[in-house]
Amino acid sequence: MSAAERRERFAESGYLVLPGLLPENLLHRLLPEVDRWVDEGLRDRSIAACLDPEGGDPRPALELELPAHGELLTHRPLLEVIAELLEAPFVFHHLHSARHDPDTGGKPWHHDNEPNDLGDPGLIMVHALHYPAGLDESMGSLAVLPGSHREEADKTARAHLGTSELPGEAVLDRLPPGSTVLLNSALFHARRPAPRTTRRPRYFVDASYCQTGARWRPVKPYWRHMLTRARELGLDRGGWPELFSPRHFTDYTPV
């Protein structure tokens, strides 16, 4: 598929599948880091800092401080595709890492787009959904609603539908290890629960990036610390000067 075809498909449907984008040597290091992030309670502490901005740790451990996660965040083939789709400079917004064990359940229909201070719907936010161990029917599936990124709708406008099947949806349930799905963050999507008989966890890392041109609302109260740590770790050395610049964000306000 040519670059022009990828841009056209992404603009029309709101998503693009990149099977096996991540190299095997990165995956071998990434999976144990996800386990550590979950099993050592780092993920829970990160969530607590977001839920209680006043009483939580203002400088919690960060996913990007884990070496393979930092490498994933700035993986050149990934950023080159994002640059190709957006045709504009972009800035890192946030990173999440999780292991969905068999009893985790699904996540209802939603989108993840954040507002910018110009209220400009033409500026795009992108979520990169990474599946380090792949995705198959035994782990549940990702359902997306093509074209829904062009609606003006609240994040939870379809949450009352749970994870039910919707007309026109596309289901992604067979992806090889190291696959990435790029979403326009305004696209409605849902995580279907795994079958009750499954024993395999679903490894999941998502990172988001925003077009520059306005200031975006951050979702983590410690967002300045996050961007500072990224620069301190040298994650901005790959030729993306705006990637961790704080000037592209408003102050944090709880939602």
C-alpha cells in the first residue's frame, strides 16, 4: 500500500492496521516490562496519582522510564507512519501499559479524543494501540466503527450499548505479535471481553500523539514531569524536536 493509499484509508475509515510493525527483539524486552508494570503495582500507583491529583504522587513511576517502553514510544517506523498520515508535526500526549488477564472484561464503546484550546476539529489526535503478543479470538477482540471519527459526539455517547455488535463495525481479532492499530482518537471503538474458557492474557500498550497548531488538554496531572523525564532520558534525540515540548498543552484540569 502506498503512502497516499494509507492516508486515504485512514482519513476515510479512521483507522489503519499495521501487522507485525514491532521487531522481535523489542517484543522480547517489552513483554517482561509490562508484567513488571502490572505485578509490582506501578500501574496501580500511576492510576491513583491520576484519580487523586491533590493527594497522589506528583512524580509517580512512568511507563516511558522502562527502556523498551521508551523505545516503543519513539520507534522510528511508527513515528514515520504517523508523520505520513498527519502530514504535520506532532507531540506526544500520553502512554498506557496493561495486561488484560482473562477476567478483565471488556470496555464499552467510546472514543479517546481530547479537546484543543482552539476548538479546531481539523487537528488530529492519534492513538497507537500496540498488541505485543498479538490478538486472537481467545483474548477477545477490538471492534471499531469506521467513519465515526467524523461525528461530533461525547466520548461516552455509545457507552450505554456496552460492547454489543453495531451495524457497520469492523472486528479485529487476528493480529500477529507486534501489531499496531492506529486510530483517529475520535473513532468509536470497544474492547470485547475474552471468552470464559481463555487462559491467555492480552498484552496492550497504547500511546497517543497530537498534531501541533493548538494546545491540547492533558489527561495526567503529572504531564509536565512526564515530558521532562522523556527529555532527560534522551527520547527526543531521534529527529522529532516537538515530540516532548510542553508548549503544546493547556494546564491540567480534572474532568
